[in-house]
Amino acid sequence: MRCLRLLACVLLLATAIPILSATGLGGWTRMKDLNDPYVQGIAKFAISQYNKRSKASLTFVSVKSGDSQVVKGVNYRLIISATDGATTLDYDAIV
């Protein structure tokens, strides 16, 4: 009986792992709509926090690429284009 329970647990875990992998739990997933107002808001928030911490004066231009990760919430990894008035550069941000 004990061996049967152990076998049932192993089978349950063996079927759960591919399901979790298919949903992308813990992995990074490419964001499709970088012009979505929510994504734009996250990028602008990242720029404002960077400005506060580094005493910079960057201005948001656009989101070049982005990924999301589902863990105990959602993490966002963005490449943001921003300007300091004279130069436009790309910045990596994880929010």
C-alpha cells in the first residue's frame, strides 16, 4: 500500500511538471503589445525611479522590448529607450 501511494505521488508530479512548464510559470515570456498603456506605465515608472535614485533627468521615449515572468506576482524585464536631452540610449529595467 505504501509503495502504491509513492508511485501515485511520482506519477502526479511527473504529469504536473510539463503542465507548469507549458504555462511558463517562473520562465520569461515575450510581451506582445509594447504599446499597451499598462506596459508604457511600467516603463515610465522605471524611468521615474531611476531619476529619483540617480539624480538623473531621463525622459521616456519608447519600450523596445519586454518580457514578463510569473512568480509570486509578475516581474517585467524591459528595454526602454530614454533621452537625457541630447542623447537617446537604451536602458534595461526589471520591475
